[in-house]
Amino acid sequence: MKALNIHEFKSYKSQKIEELPSPKLRAGHLRISVAAAGLNFPDILMAEGKYQIKPPFPFIPGSECSGTITEVSDDVEHIKVGDKVAAMVMNGAFATEVVCSSNLVWKIGTIPFDKAAGIALVYGTSYYALKQRAKLKKGDTLLVLGAAGGVGLAAVELGKAMGANVIAAASTNEKLHICKIHGADELINYSDEDLKRRVKELGGCDVIYDPIGDKYSEPAMRTLKWYGRYLVIGFAAGEIPKIPLNLALLKSIDIRGVFWGAWTARYPKDHQTNMKEILSYYASGKINPRISNSYSLDNFDLAFDELTSRKAMGKVIIKMI
């Protein structure tokens, strides 16, 4: 099989695609012929040794994929050869084959492979954040930072599906246009508008979804209403912000971390329930995963470039077929 195989931590521009033996099948596992893999920011950080989890060498990055089942172990009953599936594998997706636990796989029905490859992490993260962590209610106002990125756009769609009033904040008008198409009620270009002032003009917010960090976090937090919930998703802008904790004290604000990957491992049944609900949103037309661009496995570096440059508007996909 072909794979992006990491032997040492260095720039992704120096990493190579290799031919490797097919992985062995184990009890409780199945083999997927990978059609497409979704690219996420942690995948890049992990390949360069900048993520909080550092797998032993060598390893294949890539946390989510879609494809067709080609082999199942004898003890797997709910999935069969020929099923079209999506999987959350944590590592190994940037390859033409992957072996993973059957608990990490769900059938995709008629969802196209490229869209299915981009559902698990961005919609899984966003739904867990809004449902379990923020306990988002109908009528709440949700502010989404980095709203045109993968997780951001998923949060916009899911927020609307859950009945919230959604304010989308992004760095260009082009990105905001995409957010509007996907359901945002209000738009803020924080490159040329004062984020704090504009959100306050709109009445403040109950929940903030922040995958960006850096200089945007503190002004956003200052717009929360009493009992507001601040969701820490990630730090795509590059810097972990230092926020005065008195801001949380003054309005009894909750700052809530969102580590979806660890949660899925601890609470797999709840994760499966969430994924079923996400797929029902797709079936009813309430969400529609947007593909920013697709690249071949051999051109993985171009896919990484698009994500690190923050030019992606939706999901970046790496195709194997």
C-alpha cells in the first residue's frame, strides 16, 4: 500500500510517500480500502512533532477517512465486506489501506466518499462541543470564530440545526459569504471590524466557539452574557492566548475545554449516538459538508499548504482513488 510514513519530526515539506506492507488484521478490527481522507490541523502538528500526542516512529498520520470494507475479523458482526463506511482512526488515514477497530466505523449509505471523509472530526468535534459541553439551547446566540474553516463551518451549520442564532466571524468577506450560504444569521469580518464592538451591538452572545485563539479570544470573551460558555477548541492562529481570569468571574462565565478525540475513547456509546444524530442532520438537509479542495496522496503537501495558510473554506480532502 502507499502511505505518508513519518520516520522523524520535521517539516511536512520534507516528508515522503512510501510503499509499505499491508497492515495485519486483528480481532475486533476490519480493513478499509481508503477512498478519501479528511485533513485536520492536528494531523499536520502531529507529523511535525508539535501536537500534545507524539506517536512512536514510524507512524502514518491522518485521523479520518472513508472507503469500502475489504476484510473483517471473525468476531465483527455489524459490518460486512463491501459496506461503504467512514472511520475515525486517530492515525493511519493517509494511506490506501487502513486497519481499525470496528467500534470506530459507521456506514455512510449514499453520502459521497469525499464528504463522508470530512464529517467525523469537524462535525463530531463541533456537535460534542455544542451539545455536551455548551449545552446549546434553542434561542441561544452562538459566536463562531474562524467560521469558514472546517470545524467553524460545521459549528455554524450545527448551531442553526439546534435552533441557535449564529454569528459567524472570519477574516475575509469571501469566507463570510460561505458562512451565509451555510446558515449564519450575522457576519463579522474581524480583519476590518472591531469584533467586541460588533458582537455587543448584536446583543452579545451566550456561547463562543473558538478554534482560533491568539488575539481574538479576549475581545470575544468580553462579549459573553451572564452564564456564558466559552468553548476552547484549538489555536489555529498559532498562539495560545493569555486571558485575565477576572473576565470569567465578572459574569460567572464557564471556560470549557473540548477534546473530542479523548472523549470518543472514554464514551464510545455517546460518540456513536452523536454520529447517528449528525448523519440524520445530513439526511434531512440541515448540514451539507463543504469541500474546499481535494488533492491526491502524492500531492499531500499542497493539501497541508492550503490548511496552514488558512485559505481553506470548508474541508480539505486527500483522495486515494
